[in-house]
Amino acid sequence: MGSGIAQVAARSGLMVALTDIKEEFVERGLSQVSSSLQRDVDKGRLTAEAKREILARIKPAASLDSLADVDFVVEAVTEDLKAKSDLLKAVARIVRPNTILASNTSSISITTLASATGRPDRFIGMHFMNPVPVMKLVEIIRGAATSDQTYETTRALAESFGKTAVEVNDAPGFVSNRVLMPMINEAIFAVYEGVASVKAIDEIMKLGMNHPMGPLQLADFIGLDVCLAIMNVLHDGFNDSKYRPCPLLKKYVSAGWLGRKTGKGFYEY
Ligand SMILES: NC(=O)c1ccc[n+]([C@@H]2O[C@H](COP(=O)([O-])OP(=O)(O)OC[C@H]3O[C@@H](n4cnc5c(N)ncnc54)[C@H](O)[C@@H]3O)[C@@H](O)[C@H]2O)c1
């Protein structure tokens, strides 16, 4: 997600600093951006020169100190409250006071993350969809203290990336994953209970509901670890058993079968 966000920002003309815990992960992100842009070059939607210019605008940042001068930060690390809070706290100490911090979290409370930063008025949820360069929506989530100015700047930024921004208030899973993830979890329960095969469930939802991908294929695409993390946030946040993650989802994550990114999930890649 981080490399996708860097790609759309650089393509809109902005200078981007891309960072991760290891330099090799930044390199991996840059090569994903390069392959994604190359597909556009091959299809005649982008010139090779424009591709080079976009890539040149993304600077690998070896440490958080490189973020001292940025105007806007989008955090897209692992879907884990502690990992995000610790990182955001560190980033807030480095960036300028008026820099806006945004999180691409899929489900974690924006109000809670904001409190880690000491600048809750300049903190917001900016939830891109996967794959970022293709999907039109950015769900923008206001925390309890997010200022109108922060919201307006973030909305304008999303629109400058060619996206459509939709505003929601802070609640577990926001709107997108509050609606999507229970459907995916229910599809996993259907596999778990032997109601139908993985392929049959996906075919029913594709042909019957006109979904471009079946829920199990989509779960593999999102990452089963991310799906489990989101179900846990919904379950804890609403304290309602209807959001309990399916035992089969937990088992796959324990086995390291995380979907497309590990080569195995409900399908093999
Ligand atoms: N996968 C999706 O479909 C999807 C869609 C929308 C939003 N999201 C959200 O985006 C975020 C990232 O998801 P992803 O699927 O890209 O996960 P991922 O596991 O593929 O990538 C996370 C990246 O964060 C890096 N990272 C972890 N801790 C870090 C730290 N302290 N400092 C710097 N980098 C760190 C990891 O090395 C890794 O490169 C999550 O919050 C997720 O919920 C995911």
C-alpha cells in the first residue's frame, strides 16, 4: 500500500520520501512502482520519459529523520495499534508542527492513533484502496479532534491524485471494512463449514452479485493477516460476537498462509 500511495503522489507531481524498516523494503517498494508504471508505458498510457520523471520524484529515505521537511505524511505500516502508535509518536517528534499526519489504517480508531501524536487536530484517516493506482476511492476519516482545515487539505490532496474522497466519521472498520470484512469472514465460515468449495463461493459472488472478484480471492489479495487484524478490531470495537473471526482464517494466518503475498492462501500463486 505504501508504494502505491507513493506512486499516485509522485504521479500527481509531488516529491515523495518513501521509508520502511529496512532499505531493501524501500527498494522492493520502488521496484513495485516501476513495474506498475511500466504496465502503463506498455499500454501507451504513459511515456517512458514520464515514467522516469515519476520515479525520480520518489526518494528512498533511509531513516525517519529524512521526513523533517515534509508537508504531509501517510503512514501505511502493519495493521497493529502498537506498531502504528509507536511510529506515529516518533514521526510527530521529527516533522514540523503544521505537518499533517494521516494513517492508511483499514480499521483502527483514528481518534486513538491521533492521541499518540500530540497533534490530534492535524491527524486524519486517509484510507486508500488496493491497488492504489487503480482504485478511485479514498475514504477520509475524521477523528474526534480532526480540524476542518486538516480535512479540507486531505480531501484536496486525494482529489489531486485523481481520487474521489468520501468523508466518514471514526468507528471500527469505518464504512468500507465494516461492510466488506464481515462478508469475507462469512465466506470463510462457508468454507469452514463445508457449505461449498472456495471456487464455488467465489463464482456465486462474482456471477450472482456482479462482484469483480470473489470474497476469497479478494481476501487473498488483501492479505489474510490484514483481514484477521480488521476482524479483531471490529470484534473488540463493537464487542459483538457477530464479528468473531472465523477459526479457519486464524488457522491460515498461524500457518503463514497469508494469501497472494506468501504464495498461498485460499488459492495457490
Ligand atoms: N492490503 C490491503 O488491501 C489494504 C488496503 C487498504 C489499507 N491497508 C492498510 O495499509 C497498511 C499496510 O498494509 P499492507 O497490506 O501494505 O501491509 P504489508 O505488510 O504488505 O506492508 C507493511 C509495510 O510496513 C513496513 N513496516 C512495518 N513496521 C514499520 C515501521 N515501524 N516503520 C516503517 N515501516 C514499517 C513493513 O516492513 C512493510 O513493508 C495497513 O494499515 C493496512 O490495514 C491495506
